[in-house]
Amino acid sequence: MLGKTEIRRKPPRRRENSWVVEEKENGFREGSVTPGDPPMNADSNEPAESVQLEVEGNARRTNLENEVAFALLELSNEKKSTSKHVQVDSMDFVPMKSVLNLIRNDEDLNAFTGIHKLTGLRQLAEACDEVHRALGQWRYVAHSMEERIVLTLLKFKLNISFKCISALMNVSPKTAKSYFIDTVDVLSAVLSEFIIWPTKEDIRCSFPKCFKGFEGTRCIVDCTETPLEIPSCLTCKIKTYSRYKGANTLKFLVSVASDGFITFCSRAYGGKCSDKFIFNDCGILNLLEEGDAVMSGKGFMVEEECRVRGIRLIRPPFVGKKKQLSVKEGVMNSEVARARVHVERAIQRLKLFSVFSSRIPWTILSKVNEMLIIACGIVNLSSPILSADRF
């Protein structure tokens, strides 16, 4: 008697399908071999047409997988490709969507950079481009000079880290620091032209009322300090430690004219230096002429140096061994304080740049003298300290 057989698929193991033939006693089921079924393959007991279709499907599937893998490999190689001569940060080619989009008017610009006019920023960028080319340092970069100036002054005004600046300006932290270092040199070369030592005629033409009785005052000088990161070097700790501030600081001298215009800024000294040493060393004595008058605070013990050069020193009187000042000395003290307050106001404007009111990091210490020049130049380009009715 003809046995009743049934054919079913076995779960795949290596992508090949096998057929298992089992004998069943209770009739045919779906998928069983009946007369008229396609001929079987002699080796695998599979229908010949099914085997051919399965082979063709596997081939098409393999070709598709190969094409996808090759496309992914090309895309990966394109992202990782570098040049032996030029290494480019991929972030620098992202379309610029940065803090510049938030600057809509002069008030926004002043809040971010300290510059008071948008037109002033554009003119400054044009001047910096010309100086950059004149110095032979021009090279192609992904961002304009205007964008680099804003990036640099963001550090001045807000004193945020280069990581934060990179997020605001849509560049990498390394690129942000590189832009800062390069732009500081160019900005200092441009803005140093706005720190002018005035002539005697200029002083006479812009003499305010509060200086009545102090005619001939060529400049008002004072020293100020800015905090510094604690150095690891013992010698640097000693040279920068200020007993007055009780911390490691940098110290520099600022000179202003009677109208509040900054006329001189010394280089930075260690906080250990005295006002007298900085006054004698910074070179301001070489700018003063015989017959000039200098107004200073009580810390400038430079009577002898000024007397030798024929310079009159205007300074608040000391109590000394006396119990109190005389009436004449008290009036003199009040008048000098009222006049020299303008140098304090100029220094206050410098300290509005947060980089000078908080600890200066050692990573940018090499550029601190150029940074002082930039800050003084921007202060001179801002609105006058004294209003018109004070003259």
C-alpha cells in the first residue's frame, strides 16, 4: 500500500532551507507531495523551481547588502579624510549661527563687547584688516574680522572660558583661542593710536572748572591692580604678591588728562612693585616737560625725581606727626580729591571689562600688555567722562 507522506520546512540554519519528509498516517496535509507537484531536486529533495528562485533571491540580497556597505564606507572615509598639509576643524565650516545674530542695536553691542556703536565696530574691523595686511600676517580664515573682534571682546567684557565662547560663536575651543591670540595683536596696533599724549595747548583748550587753581596740570596718575591666578613658581608668587590686596596681582599705571582722556598706560608689573618704582620705570617722566605739573595720590613718593626735572608734584597733604591738618591743608586736600577723582572714573571704566576685575589666567598672561592697550583705546572711544557743562 502506498504510504502517505508529508513535506514541511525545517527552520533555517545557514541561510539554506531544507525539507524534511515525515510519514503521516492520517491523510495528506497542506504542502504534501501529490501527483502533479513540480519535480524534486535529486540531492536536496526540494522542488527545482523553488531552489532556483531562492538562489536568485539570495544573490540579489547579497548584492544589495554589498552596495549599502560600500556606500557607508565611502561616507565614513569622506568624514575622516584629512590633508597632510592642512588640518581643518569641521565645525569651522558650519553656517554661522552665533551670538552675532543676537546683536541687533548699539545697546546689545555694548553689553557684549563694550563698543558703543555698530558703525564703530565696522570701522574698527576695516582698520584691522588693513593693519593685518600691512603686517604681512593676512591669511584666509573662515570668519570675518568683524566676527573675530566680537569673539575677542566677548572674552574682555564677560571673561568667560573659551569653551563658552566656542558655543556662542559656533567654533571649536581651539579655534576660539587661536582667534583671540591673533586678534589681540591687531587690535592693540589699531587702538594704540587712540591713546595720545596731549600737547600743552590741547590741555589749555580742554581745562574743566574743577581744575581751577591747578593750571599747568599735564596729567593725573594713579596705579591700579588686577587679580592674577596663583602661580606655581615660588619666584612668581613672591614678585606678584601684593600686601595691599593680600593676593597675587598685576599692577599698572594709568595717566589721564584733566578732561578724563587716557593719555598713557604702562606695561603690567608684579603686585609687589611700589607706585614710586612704576612711576620711575614706566617712562612717563620722559614725556613730561619742565614746568609741567603732575597730580597724584599719597602713594607716589617722587618729590625728588620731579624736582630734578623741574616738574611740580600736586599731592594731598600728609598729617605726619601733626594731630590734624590745618584749615588751608584741609581745603587743599578737598580740592585735590575733587580734581583727581577723574582718574578713578577712568580706571573704573577699565574695570568694566571683567577680564581685569577677575583673575587673569596664566594662559593669556603673555598678551596682558596688549589687552591693556585695547581696553584703554575702547574707553577713549566711548562717551566722555565729563559732560560739556563741566568746562
